[in-house]
Amino acid sequence: AFGVYIVLAVVLGFFAYKELRTISTKLALVETADDITNTILEVRRYEKNFLLYRDRDDFREMKKYLTILKDGIENIRTEIVGEINGANYEMMKRTIGTYERLMDVIAQNADAKDTVERMRQTAREIQSFTQNLAKRERADVAVTIKMSMYLLLFALILIIFLGTIVNIKLATNIAAPIRQLEQVTKKVARGDFSEGIEVRGMDEIASLAASFNQMEEKLEHALNALEDIIKQLQQKQAQ
């Protein structure tokens, strides 16, 4: 019974540790996804300033944050592919490349209004990608936490259920033979050797029952032999 509890605790502990590691990894991904979203917001902010004032510093800051955006996406490439599949990931990278090229065109030709509109549309697509990525990661974390809660609740119910069954079984298997042993012992004390203890299983209680039956048998033989001797003595005394 204790072995079952230990194994159950080890198994549940392993799954709990696994779920916690998953949540920890997901939280790190959520943080990275939020950083990517904040980075694209910074890109859009400097993009707006550059289109309004044509300041080269804003352009350089926009290029810097765009590089940070590409690095951040590359750092969690595997996770992004797992969330939005490889085709969408490649599309996102191509969209970022298109945005960067359009930005360079606008920097060289300030009057390219069509290019500006295309760049803004492309930026909105990138922003939509990053925001959806952050939402997906948060949804995954919520699902993982919910599954962990269900797992812990199931483990608690399982422990209570198994514990009740095991304890009842143990109480029955231990208490019943001991009560029988008590009853037979009282009969032996009165000189009644007609009843033995039923031996079940191979545990310590069964060994005790077998030993008691052997003792009872030997005691009965000894008592019978003593009675025979007393009878013989009585006969010799009568003679």
C-alpha cells in the first residue's frame, strides 16, 4: 500500500514538474512575443515620425528596431513555426523584407505616395502577425494552466479514492484475521482445540496464523499425551 502511494506520488510529481516546465517555457515565449509586439510598435512610431518630419534619425531608429524585430523572430523560429506553421512564418519574413525595401525606397524618394501606402499596409500585416502570435502564446499558457489544474484535481480525487479502498482493504485483511485469532485463542484457553485459523496469502498475518495452528496442534498433542499419562498413573495408583 505504501509502495502504491510512493509510485503514485512519483508519477504525479513527474507530471506536475513537466507541466510547470511547460508553463515556464510558455511564459518565456509570451514575454518574447510581447517584446516582438512592442518592437513593431516602436517601428511604427518611428515610421510615423519619419513620414511626418523626414528626420534621418527617425529613419535610423526605425531600421534599428526592425533589425531587433527580425532577430527576435529568428530566435524563436521553431516556436513560431509550431504556432503558425512554416508557410505563414516564411510569409511573415517575406513581409518584413518587403516592408524594409519599401522603407528604403521612401527614404530615397519622398514623393512616392503609393509606396507609402503599401508600406503602411505591409506594416499592418506584420503587426497583425506579431499580435496574433502573442495571443496564441497566451492562449497556450491558459490551456496549460487549466490542464494542470485538472491534473491536480484528478490526482487529489484519485488519491482519496485509492486511499479509501486501500485503507478499507488493509483494515479488513489485518483486523479480520486478528479477531479470528483472538476468538480461537480464547477457545484454546478453555481447552477447545477444534478450530484452527484459516491461512490466506503469504504476508505476515498468514505466517502468524500458520505458526499459531502449529502451536495449537502441538499443544493439543501434548495435552492428549498428558491426559494419557495421568490415566496411566491413576490406574497404577488404583492397583
